Amino acid sequence: MAVTVKGLDKALIDLNKKSDAVVEAVKDALASAATDIEIEAIRNAPSSWNGLPLNIKQRIDKVVENNGLAWRVGVQSGDPVFEIEAWLEFGTGLSAREILSRAEYTQEVREIARRFYRNGQGRIVGRPYLMPSFFKNTANLVQEIENEIKKDIK
């Protein structure tokens, strides 16, 4: 005895179309968030330090990965020994301790900051420009993605 489901082929095609729409909605939301983070970080990045000009703003960019399902936004570092970009973001010495003790800085962010740790004696006062932009522009990202998905699968 064989059972035939009428319309199954069309239902599977429709399901695939909706699946594609969901993936595209997620990609669009992530691309938009990455662009917003990049723009705001550029706007907030310091132009100078101790009277010396910096070119941090020109080196902040976003890089797409995994066919649009992941993005990296950050500074293309110039000198791996003198990492002023990270030191200005997180501070050094007491400034770093103060900045990284804020509630919004997760353990993951603290681990990133530790990669730039030297001896804890530095005196660079942090002026966070990238992480606040990240926090602000991803705070509602899951909800935005859900809204885009709902809109696109109707």
C-alpha cells in the first residue's frame, strides 16, 4: 500500500524559499549591526594621544565572514609591540582596572583586554570607542533578527 501526499513537492519548495528568506534576514541584520558599530566606533575613536596624531579612525573596519553570517569589526593594528589602539580602548594601569570592572564588560571582553596587558603600571587613560559601540548596536540584535525573520516569512 502506498500513500501519496498531494502538494508535498510544492510545500518543500515553499519551505526552502522561507528558509532562504530567514538566512537573508539574519545576514541583513548582522550586516547592518556591523556597519553601525563601525561608523560609531570611527566617530568615537580618539584622533590624538598626548598631542600626537593617531590614525585609528582610518584603520577601523568591518570584515565579513561565513558568507555574511559573521562579521568582525575592529582596528587593523599597525605595530604589535606598541598597541596604542587597545591601550586607548581599555586603558592601562588603574584606568584599565576601572574600565574593565564595569558590568557591561563580559569575561570574554576581559580576556581580549588581557592580551594587551603589560605590567599594570601604565598611565594611559582609556577612552573606549569600539566596545561601547558594540554594546549599543548589539543590545537588541536578537530581537531585530527575530522581527526580520517574522517579516520575511509571512
